[in-house]
Amino acid sequence: MDRLYKEHLESPYVGRPLSREMFERLYMKLERVEKAAWDAMEHDKFELHDVLDRKSQKLCAALGY
């Protein structure tokens, strides 16, 4: 997690860095959303996958990815 947070702080895409606590919280949420998106795709729930994919994109933007 240290390496990921360091990358976040150094990312040119981050206008306002998150606190370490907020970064960890959002990163864990991203992992859950990504898993749910994969599960939705595997079960042919494409509309749900699309919703989760948009949510993932927003979280990635907040994290600086």
C-alpha cells in the first residue's frame, strides 16, 4: 500500500492528493467494484457491468490512475 500511495502522491493526474486514510478506503472500494464488475460480466449481467465500470472509472480518476 505504501508504494501505491506514493504513486498517487506523485501522479500528474492528481490535482489534490488524498489523505492516506482516504486513499486506502477508496482503493479498497475500487477492488470491490472491480471484482463485482468481473462477476457481473461472467454472469452475463452486462448492464450491471456497465454501471460498475463507470463507478470504477470514477474511482480510478480520484486515485490518480
